[in-house]
Amino acid sequence: MVADEYSKESFLWLFQSIWLRAMRGRPPRSIVADQDLPIKQALSRVFPGAHHRYSAWQIRETERVNLRPFPSEFEYEYEKCLYQTQTVVEFDSVWNTLVDKYGLRDNVWLREVYEHRENWMKEPVEEQCRRLYTLTVFRIFQNELVQSYNYLCLKTHEEGAVSRFWVRKESEKHAVTFSASNLSSSCSCQMFEHEGVLCRHILKVFNLLDVRELPSRYILHIWTKNTEFGFVRVVESVVSSRDLKALMVWSLREAASKYIEFGTSSLEKYKLAYEIMREGGKKLCCQR
């Protein structure tokens, strides 16, 4: 529809001639769109009273590009600041500590991120999982959510409360079944069955059907912040060798992320964490 995506005039035409006509002259109160300059200029002119929120997909794509030059420790702390802080005061405190720690007060991209923080758009399902999941698992879920925006979804069959969909991107195609009676869903990729986190294909269907919160059955307690019993007991209870391997990988990844978090807070804690991991590595190598 828009031949020139870099022209303000193209978006002025889109919003004035197409959008307002379709909506009978009623402007939106809030709009989710990219943060590209032509779009921002056109929105401020045609919909001056609307709150422009940035799309989660573009935010994550921008982060992937701009975080590459930084060390992995900074990326971990950056994501923890954005996705694990609970209040504005807490966010500002953690953010200031972060940029001062790495000497990044003058970094142009980070300054823009902070200045535009009021425009970030979090979907209800993303906010739900941010509150519940550990940071490691939330990263994986969020990647699936962001990737789901790249897929097309087509309903192929409906019988009673059960619907079937094809979710595809180019040559990749997966079958998703959804039951409206209990909000249960399954996908041919079987990511949830193997890894315990919903796949991008089911999330695409949920988005299409306006499912705004994940049913509790899809939030495994083992991946939440308030897990009290540790991983070992759960891992030992798994029968399937394939599921066992997946759980072991995930649990070790989660444990390693906590070592990184605590071990990088000071030089003394780094030395202690390094020594613990080195001694643990020796014991692991001695096991037959």
C-alpha cells in the first residue's frame, strides 16, 4: 500500500486518506507503530492527540544491533533493568547505576532508549511473563513472541470449539490446534512439550484470537521466580530421556545465569564465583 516507506508524505496520505476515512474521521487514542522519523512526523500531524507506542518487534531488533559491541555482562544487566524492574523509581535507579558502571552516559543509542521509555509497548502477555518468569526463561519467551510477528496465520478448519491453523513463514509451516472451551493449544513443532515454553506459532494464534494472558497450564512453576524446591527434584522425576535432556540444559542455564549476575557485582564476588566454578569443573571432569 505504501510504495515509499521513507517518505513522510506517504504516511500522511495513508493516515488521512485511508485510515480516517475507514474510521469515519475518528482518530485513535493510542497507536502502535515503528519509531522511524517519517511515521513519527506523520502521526504527530494527523493524530496529534494519540499516544504513539513503539512496536516490540522493532525494539528487540534495534537492541540486537546496538548491543553487539557491548560485553555480555552489560547485555545481561541491561535486560534485567528493562524487563525485571517493577516501578519507575526502581527502573531509574538501576538504569543510572548501569550506565555509570560502564561509563555510557554519553552513548547516543542508550540516551535515546531512556528518553523514549514512555513509548515502549508491552503486550499484556509479555507483561504477565515478565512478572512470573526468571530472566533467562523470559528472554527465550520474548524471542518467541517477537519472532511470531514474522509469521502468517490461516484458519483451515473449525469444528465446534476446536479450530486448526497453518502458521507459516516462507517455506516453514506448522499446524496449530486451538480449543476455545479451555484455551488449550498444541503445535506440530512441540516446543512446549520439549522445552516448557510456548512456541512462536501458538503465540501467533493467541495474538490472532486476542488471547491476552497465557493460561496457567503454560506457565511451568519450575521456570518462575518463586520456585522454592530447586531443579534437581523435578529433573529426577522426569521419565522421558528427551525431556530429561531439555530440563537439564535449561536448569544448568538458569543456574549459570545466577552465577553471572552475582559474580559480576564486584571483583571479590567474581573471584569467589570463578573459584567455585573451577573447583566444580574439576569434580565434574573426575566423574565417570
